[in-house]
Amino acid sequence: MDWMSFLRVTVALALVGCGSRTGLVAPPPPPDAGVDAPGDPDTFPCRWAYGGPTTLATSPRRPAGVRIAVEELTGAALVGADVDGARRLYSSEGADVLTLPSPASLVGGRALFLHLGADCAATSISLSGETSPVTLFPRARECLAGRGDRARFPIAIASAGRNELATVSRDLSSVARLGDVTVTPGELLDLALHVDDVYLLSRGGEVLFRAPTGDTRELAAPPAVAIAPDPLNGGVVALTGSEPPTLWVGRRGDARELVAIPPSFPAVETNETEALMLGRDGRIFVALLTGAPLRELEPLPEVAMGARLLDGRVGLVDGGSAGGVAYLVALPSGAEELRWRRLTCN
């Protein structure tokens, strides 16, 4: 399928309330579960389902730094991975879109994607597959973009001895500076935005909260390996690097443990009410942000048939449920393939 044909493929965009739990397995709630019980009318959990597999690369040299960006309007996805020393970008239909230097960030925008280098060199990738340079911060020397909401995403910027935070609209038409911050983009793994509160994940695993007033403080939570916005509670979701991992939710300076997670790859994605993680055994774990018991989606079909999962992550559009899972799998034949499967919220 060519690139133009891929652009006509859409992924289900809407998060809808689902009373059924088909495909998800959960332990029964404790007697005192109260409002955290599954099925609470305010949670609207998805009934997730896998789409068919798409092979993006066959027998690649082991990819690293797998990233996923999902475009808001169509649900089109780009999957990025470092293969053979370069950042290869693939459409979710298997077309090798282009090769660019390894970025600091890959962002799904509105009718476009943004490829952002650590040196702030930015490339806009349109839905027709065309690329063009973008200047967001002319004097910036270092940048890192994170995850936000349907309207905008955050960027950490370093320029001329000053470290700042800003937000950028999804169509790249407007930039709003939020003010100074105490850390450089190079000291961060990720950042997440809720309204004007920004949460920063340092390379040491600390989760920092930066208030609109400019105050920055650390959340009282164990070291994390991944964060994502928490629209339901108005804060951040953090996945710890402990064994087994735990999922925490934090708001401003406060944090609490939400649920323990079986061994998983170091990435977490959120929609309006749930957090999703890819387990090392091929299951996708789904945690309601209300704190209800953990659910799970059955293992990826390849894993259920004897393949070995090597790496992967879930990717969703910021603030929504369109997306899928990109994963590297070793097949019984001995071949290694980088694959994509759509996830549909019914």
C-alpha cells in the first residue's frame, strides 16, 4: 500500500463508554471497592480490541528508542525506531516514510506530525508525506517535547543560558511561553502537561512538578521510568522502575500508589480515564485512573502462538483513545520483525 493510500486509513477516534468487558480480564472487586469498582458510571472504560498485524521491518538490527505518534484528526500513526544508525519512520500501514536523524521527540499534531531533534531542528511531516523545516524557537540550542492534551503539547527549551518551558498548538501555529525551569532538556526523559501544570521526568527517575507560579518541587514517589498526563485526576501518571513496577498518580506535590503492575516495558500511555502498558509477556495492562483493579488484554496473537516479545510500547493520541501498539517480536521461524497493531476502543 502506498503512502497516499495509507492516509485514507483511519483509526477509531472516540473514547466511548462500554458496559461490557469482553476481551479484558479483571479480578472481582473487593467488597468495599465503592466508587473505584469497575463499572462506575463516571469511568467509561474502553473495551479494547486488537487489529490485524502490519510488518514494518523484517529482521532489523535490534531497534532502539521505539516511539509512536498518532495524528489527531485521522488517527494516522508514525512509528519511529533507531535502525541501522538512523531514525526510520514507518506509517502504520508499513510504508517506510523517510529517514531522519534520531530525534529527541516525535509528536502527533493536527493534520501533521512533528519530528524534533535534540538540537531543536524541527521537521513538519504533512498527511501527504511532504516534509518541511519548522522554526519554533530560533535561538534554542536544545529541546525536548512531551505529551499534552488535544490542543497543545509542552516543550522544554534551553537557549543562551536560560531554561524555559513552552506549549505549542497541535497545528504548530502558536507558541506560548510558560516561564523558566530549573532543569535543562538534556536532564529530562519526558514531560507531561495538564492545563498549565508541567510534570518533568528526570534521567535519575525523579518526577518534578512545575507550577504556573514557577515553583518546582519533587513528587514524593519512587523513581519512575515513564510518565503521562492524567486528565481524570488533573495531574500525572508515573510508572516506576521497580520489580514489580507500580503505577502512581500525582497532582502538584502529592502522589499516591494506584496499582501494582506485572513486569512491563518502560512506557505508559493514557486516554481520558485509563493508563495502558505493554507487559513483557505480551499482555496489555489497563489501569483505570480511578484506582479500580487492574485489567488485562489477552497476549498479542504472535506471543500466544509461541513468538517471543523483545520490545514494544503502546501509543495513543494525546487525550484520546486512537492508536495501537508497536513491538519487536522474534518469530518461531527465527526472524525478527517490527510490527504494528491497531488498538480499537469500542
